[in-house]
Amino acid sequence: MALKSQLLEILALLKGLTLKRVCNVIRCWIGYWLSRLTKRSYVFGLPVALTFESASSCNLHCPDCPRGANSLTRSKGLMSMALFERLVDDVWAYTLHAQLFFQGEPTLNANLVSMVEALSAKRIFTVVSTNGQLVTADIAQGLVRTQLGKIIVSVDGTTQEVYSRYRVGGALDRALDAIQLVASAKKQQNASYPIIEMQMLVFSYNLHQIPDAKQLAKQYGANVVTFKTAQFTYPNQEKALIPLDTKYSRYYVSPHGDVLLKGNPSVSCSKPWFSSVIAYNGAVVPCCWDKDASVSLGGADAESFRSIWFGVEYNGFRQLLLNSKRQIPICADCPNGRTRFGFH
Ligand code: SF4
């Protein structure tokens, strides 16, 4: 199941390859490695992957999601089609991969299907992640018709009681229905895409439901089920929620009893050379870890994305990352860039 989905994803990405996009990937690599070796920021390519925040509000109240917990200081809204189209026009020739979600529920944006359509027309592999509560038959049909690459549906428990401990305000049945609606739309349209991924955040209290989750995924028509480590706002206070099986946790407990992130925090990070995130209102931020858009690198509502990407602010951030990653507040708790080569 997982292998077939991976092959489908690779195939879709390969279909999007053009000479310009391949050269762009190479330019990004050269820029990143030259920057790492010289400790000076060089950037030669445009982002290979882009995140568009289609909606920054949400219908649920997940406790460790800053949007769900209402702890973000920035405003809420929906990305307009005009801004989205301008952004796509600016970068589509170079970009291979797009996500239509960041801090919010993408199905709240009535233009979601049109956004997928615009990206598919440019052969950009597109991913939507949803809590599934608002997915209707029409939306499911639309996402299949417009050739969405992958849909991730969050199902963090196999009983309503366990599910709603994290997905506060959500109904397990509706999340499972979303999977089924997309699966039947695919059947009706004889389509291989989107790949349907049922994703379960693993906590100490739902670890035992992993076998049932695999069963449910099959039953409702998901192509793959993934088990994702949960992120905690206050890991030390929430120790009891962290699974004991460390395979399902991004944290470890130090000999002094402190909960710490795995990996080496001082390794550099490649993200700002390869990808970018655009909040609903056009604010460009370096990565999806900047949930509150605290490192605003420019406003794509007022200037072109390219000028922001190659601009002083962005390069200043890259330089800071090369010099002193530990001093950047958003990087301190980030699990990315902790591997040997700074990739994820
Ligand atoms: S280390 Fe994390 S927060 Fe910092 S730039 Fe990389 S992905 Fe973003």
C-alpha cells in the first residue's frame, strides 16, 4: 500500500519535470552547498516547493495547534484567488511541489478546487491536508477532477472518545466519510489521484489503536496510513502524552528528566534555499515552522515573490541561519535541519 503510493507520488513528480525545473533544482543545490561551505548566503534558484496558506482559520480546536488553541497573534483570513494566481504566475515554471495548507483548514476556502486546478494545469504536484470535517461529495469530486496529487486526512483515533481528545470539536465519522467520499469519486472518475493518506498523530493514549487505524484506512479506501509524531507546545508539561515507544516521538527524555527534541540543533537547515511559505495575506515566511509569521520576509500582496525571495530580508535570514541558527527563536524548537546534512 505504502510502496504503491510512493511510486504514484514519484511518477507524478517526474511528470512535472521540465528542463527549467531540473536546472532550478541544481541551482538551488549549488546555492545551498556554496552557502554552507563559505558561510555566506548564495541563492541561485527559485523555490522547488511552495506552501500557500489557502485558509488561516480553522473549524476545530486542537490543543497543540496554535491556530486551534487560538494562540497566534496574526489575523485570520482566506487567500484570494487574485493573489494566488499572481503568485503562481511568478514561479510556476520552477516549482515542482505545492501545499495548499499551513495554519488552517483549507476546505474553508471556497476557491480550493480552483487553486488545485490552477496548479495541476502547470503540472505541479499538489497536496492538501484536511481534518475532513467539511469535505462534501462536491468537493471530493472537484479534487479528483482537478487532479489533486495527494490528500491527507487527519484521523487521530479510531473511537470518537480518543479521536476528540486532540481533534476537539471534530467527529470521527466525518473524517472517515471524507476518505470514503474521495475514494468513491476516484472510482467514479476512474482516477489514480489523489493519493489518499490517512494520517494519525501518535500520542500515549492512542498508541494502542495503531492496528485498528490500519484496518480503518483499508476499510474506508485510503491508499496509505501514516503515523506522525506529535508536536507539543509545552513538552515538559505534556510529558504524559508522549508515547513511550520513541519511534513515535520526536522527543526524548534526558537523564535529568527533561523532554528534549531529538537530533543536533546546531546543524544548518536547507529549507530557505529550496522552499517558501506564503501566508493567506501574502506575508512570505521562511518555513512552516514560523506559524505566527514572526519572520516576515516581505509582502507578496505588494511586491513580486521573486523580488522577495532574492531580496535583502530573505538573504539576511539565510545568513543568520548560517551564522547562528540557535539564536533564531523559530529554529530553536524546530525538528528540521537536525540531521547531518540539514535535509528533512
Ligand atoms: S530550522 Fe526549522 S524553523 Fe529554522 S528555518 Fe529551518 S525549518 Fe525553519
